[in-house]
Amino acid sequence: MLKTNVETFLGCEAELADARIVIFGAPFDSTTSFRPGTRFASKVMRGESYGLETYSPYQDLDMEDAAVFDSGDLELCFGDTETALKDIEERTAEILAAGKLPFMIGGEHLVTLGAIRAAVKKYPDLHILHFDAHTDLREEYLGAKLSHASVLRRAWELTGDGRIWQLGIRSGLREEFRWAKEHTNLRPFNLKAMPEALAALQGKPVYFTIDLDVMDPSVFPGTGTPEYGGVTFGELMEAAVAGCGLNVVGCDLVELSPAYDQSGASTAAALKIMREMLLKLEEPFIKGPVQV
């Protein structure tokens, strides 16, 4: 029987009613301060995902056993940042209200603010786990308070002190690093503080945001603001999977800009991280009973 051709992320073909995770794309990059192009990430990732197997030998889990619904991309207004954030917040709130976990594909990092606005309304005790090369804690950037350079500062205004864990950070203004010492749990340069973060976040509702430029540009050049001194793919994958073992109520991957890596390797890295995250989030539901 002929059916409508709908391109979804690999293995994410559950019906909405049956799904536990709902994917959506937020193709927005209007506040990008260096090289734009992240608006194309979600579309490229869907198409390229079919070069990846559904099975993860790392976790012995398969996307064919997962229940994930791909709701497609939002149509966002590039000329009005607040309108775009409102649309992202509404989509996230709709998913949360249905009792499902939103997984957003950016887009620049500012899109995370829309999702966090929705998440903190449902979970007032929301905590944030943030992997990134950059602090993203500026009060403003060139006079704009809504910027990918200030997204975590805006998130802090919603959560307050001590509820944001920042790992992998290796770039930012002096003022940002000094401000973080008073207001966030910033553990710079690498992901070695992950055990500390996991212990602190156990049992708490967590929004997990990964800016993919946390990886070193030698392995992930496909991003708008590359910053040397980053982590390896293996280090990120291990930490991302560990983070998804927390009480994650929402998550995202942002800042893939496919055009800056014509080899496709950066997109492939993003896809594999996403597959492993989805499978870890689904693990309690798809892993068989423990054999005694």
C-alpha cells in the first residue's frame, strides 16, 4: 500500500499515543554571533540518520524496541526571537502535558531557553545539566539579552543559584567565570566532574542540554563557534549516556552546523550521541528482565 513519505529520525516511528519520547526540531539561528547554519541541523540529521544502525553495541539496545515519536520541525520566525522562543515553549509544554519527554534538536543554543521555560513551569525544582565549550552566561551580547551567548544566564533567572551544572566549559569572558563561581556549579575544561554532578542531581528533575561544540573541533568541526581544547567523542558519549540515567524531564542537542563539515563526520557524531541518549532514556522500558 502506498503511504505518505514522512522522513523521521532513525527508528523513531512510534505513534504519538504509544511514545514515551517526542522529538522535535527547532531550526533557529538568528542570534548566532559567529557562523550561522545550525537551522539546517535537524533536517540534515534526519536524512543522514539512515546511515546509522538502530542497534547500539555499547548498550545492547535497539531503537526498533524504543517508543519514540518524531513530530518534525517547528516553523519558527527568524525575524522575531521572542516569538520563536514562545513557539518552542508551547511545543515543549504540549509534550510535557501529554506525559512525555521532549527531545529537541537545535538550532543555536538559545532555543534551549524556550524548552526550559516550559519545563520549569511543570517542575519548579528543575535543575540543569549543561555541556558546552562556552559559559553562555553573559548578561547581554551587543545589547541583546536574548542571545545564544546568554542562554544560561536567562535560564539561571528561572532556576536560581546552585541548580545549574556546567561541564566542559573552556571559553568565556572573565566576568562570566567570576559570576559562575557565585551562582552556578561550573567545572571547566573537561567532563571529569561528571560523577560529582550525577551525585548532586540524583532524584531531581533535570533538563539536560548539550552544545556539541563541547567536543574538540579536531573531531567536531561542524559548528559555528569552534573552540580548541575540547573533549573527545568517546568522552562525550560516555558522559551523555550517564546523564540520561538521571531523572531527565527534557533534553536537547544544539549547535551542529552541517555545512562547516562537508565530510559529514560531525553530523555522524551528533547522530550517534543522539542514538545513545535516546536508548539510555528508553532503557527502563525496553531492557528485558534480569536473568538470575
